Amino acid sequence: MTGPGWPNERGWLTIGAWTLFVYIISLVAFIPELDKSQLFTALASGVAGAILRDVYGMWTASTKAGAELAGKAMDVLHRQSEIPAGTPADPVSTKEVS
């Protein structure tokens, strides 16, 4: 969904992840019986930990500026690796050996 003021894909992912995180924390806060369930505790801590690690990591390690910098570096690498027209593909000398 795009438009003035709407988040991009990263924004929607972050909103959804934090909504799920807040929901899990509110379940633990308002329904104390869930602490007795080992399955819920394992799932909730796994989901909450993954959300914190992945969303925070996404924003700190994969910033937009970092992605743009990586794209520029790849463009330079592609330009350097292009073979000019007229250059033989085989680097072996074409001179005859006497």
C-alpha cells in the first residue's frame, strides 16, 4: 500500500512485528495462567526474541543508506569486470611460437 504518509514494506513489517510483540506481552500480563504452560512460554519467548533480534537488526544493520552503498559498490564491480569489445576471451597469446 502506498500513498502520502503510508509506510513502505519495511515499515509494515516493523508495525506487524511490534504489534505481535505487544500482544504476546499483554497476554502474559493479563492472563497469569499462561505462565504455567511450558509450550506458551517457549513459543512466546521464541517469537518475542526473534522479533526483537530481527527487527532491531534490520533497522541497524540493513539501513537504507547501507543498501544504497552496497548497490553502488556492486555497480562499480560490474563496470570493472566488463570485458571491452575486441578483447579476445582467451588470455593466451595468439603469436606463433618459433
